[in-house]
Amino acid sequence: MATLKVTQIGNSLGVILPKELLARLKIDKGDALYITETPMGVALTPYDPSFEQQLELGREFMREYRDTFRALAK
């Protein structure tokens, strides 16, 4: 676990992420990060949470119509 300090960056406040964390998240300068609220606090991720939700809806749709997709695949 790392502790980050809030620092002045221009007219804003921000935190500097350690290189190790950037490498683990596979993010680089200019990449987007998403912040979501969780029961434990907040989560910082490079993955768009709305995309994950759409993906899960697609999976549910595919499960529901599994037989139809099998028939179309023939």
C-alpha cells in the first residue's frame, strides 16, 4: 500500500502516481482514468465502468438467446 500526498499542480490540486502503479495499471501520459465510488471508498481504474456494464448486458443477452445464436452459427 502506498500513501499519496496531495500537492499543488498549477492552479489545481493533484497527486503524483508512482511509476510502479502506472506500470501495473498499464497507463501512460495522456491516458484516461476513471474514478468510481465503492462501498470501501473510491476506485481508480483505466477501464471505463460504463463499458463493463454494457459488456455484462451483452453477456446476459447472449445467455438468454444461446439457442438462437447456435442455430444462426450453422
